[in-house]
Amino acid sequence: MFVRFALCAFLLLPIFALAGEYWHVEPGAGSMKILSMPTAPRGAALSGAGIASPRSASETVRNPLAPVSTNSLSLSFSKADFSEYIGAGKVSMLAHSLFGKWHLTAGIESLNFDEMEGYNDDGLTAKNSSFGAGTIAAQLGIAKTFNFLSAGLTVRYANQNIEDYNRSGILFDGGVKYDLLEYFAFGAIFSNFGWIEKETAPLSVQAGITGTCPLFLGFTGALSADLYRRNDFQEGELRSGLEIMYKDVFSLRFGYPISSEENNALSAGFVIKLGFADIEYAYQNRTVLNANHIFGVSLYFK
């Protein structure tokens, strides 16, 4: 068991090392950054941590390992409400099903900005020149558990338009996770590896570990620590997340990213489990986006 874990780590950590040292993209140069923003409330509440311990298939939009967390047919919806500073709305939907021992997923997400004012050559507002902008992405995924090892792969088509400016691309997410003993899980993923027409994809890698332990009176605690690096970030980020779960009824979530680019970026959220549905909420405060709220609902058909 330890040998397989060591082999998994050996194969994936060079990817992370490559990301940290040899990517030569100028800071902020990545395009379609929506594809790196949290979509599922759990990911937002944990500040992006917890990739080694997904709790529902709804996380598949950002974590290709998430489908193996459930064996039920499910439909998930989420909506992000940004601050007035952003002036945009974001929604996503994901479906999950089993085909034998394989987990299949299909999802779509979109980000649409409010109407923007156009300007003339003198920098003044031009009449009747407002325009729209947005990004839409559709994805298909497959995942499977092999004893204590799980693997997942997602392919995504993305399109971005700003008035008459239009770009599209094909991108891949992939990863593996290993359940070590009873209380630990290790995982590593890459996201948005691929091609965008005349643009730079927001390629990222993340490796993390989650430790879970029983507490008291039916409560369970889970602590996650993930290393994250994106190709247009100057430095990496240590993402930390804490979950306090009460049986299969509800969970409280807290997260904090540690990096030189973030300050006071505490996030939090919760999930209420009703058996046939999960109702989730997350609050996240980031330097670029300011405060935002993410709401989610997952429906299960057993």
C-alpha cells in the first residue's frame, strides 16, 4: 500500500515542481480566468482546498476526482453572486451518472457581464455603444476507483466573447487520489491544460492532503492543506480548509489561502443534507473579486 502511494506521489510531484519553476507566463496574462474560479460552494468555502476529499459530484467542474464521491445519479446547480464591483453573474449545472463502475459527468457553466459602456478615442462615453461580454464552457468527464486509487479526466470546450472579439479552446483536467489508511487521502490534479486560440490558458496544478478524524457526539472533523500554482501567478498558494461534519446531516466549512497576493481572504460556508438533496452556501472574499456568495443545490436519484 505504501509503495503505491509513494509511486503516485513520485509521478505527480514533478508536475507540481515543473509548474512552480519553469512556467514562463507573465503575471495576469492568463485568459478565461472563469475556468479557475470556484463553482461548487464547498470549494469556495474551503478557499479551494480539499481536492483529495471531494464530497459530491458537483465539485467536478473544478475537480476531476469528484465523481467518485457518490454512486447516485445526481443533478447539481450553482449560482455565484458577485459584488457590484464585478457586475457579472455566473451559473453552472452538472449531471452525474454511473455506467458500470465508471462515473460519467456532463456540465456547463457561464459567466455573463452586465452591459458595458463604450468609449471614443478621447476616452469619453460614446452614445449607443454599449456591449456585452461573457464566457461559456461545456465539459464531459470520466472517473473510476481502483481499490484505494481513484483517477479522473475531463475535457472542456470554452468560448469567450467581448463584443465582436471571440476566442475558443479545448482544455483538459486530470488527476489521481489515493486513500491512505482510514483517515488520510492524498490527491493531485492539473486543470485547464490545452489550447485557447491566440490566448494563454489558465493552467494550474494542485496537490493536497486531507486528514479526517472522529470528534465527539457524532461529529467528525476534516482538515485539508493544498499547494496550488497557476501559470500566471507570481507565487504559489497554500490553501487550508476545515470541515466540521455532523453525521450525514450538515457540515460547517472554513477556509483561508496563504499567499503574498491575498489579505483577509477568509471564506466560510455550510451544507444541509436532506437525503434526496444537498443545500449549500459559501461566502468568499478574494482580493480581485471582493466578497461574493455562492449558492448550490444537488438533487439525488437513488
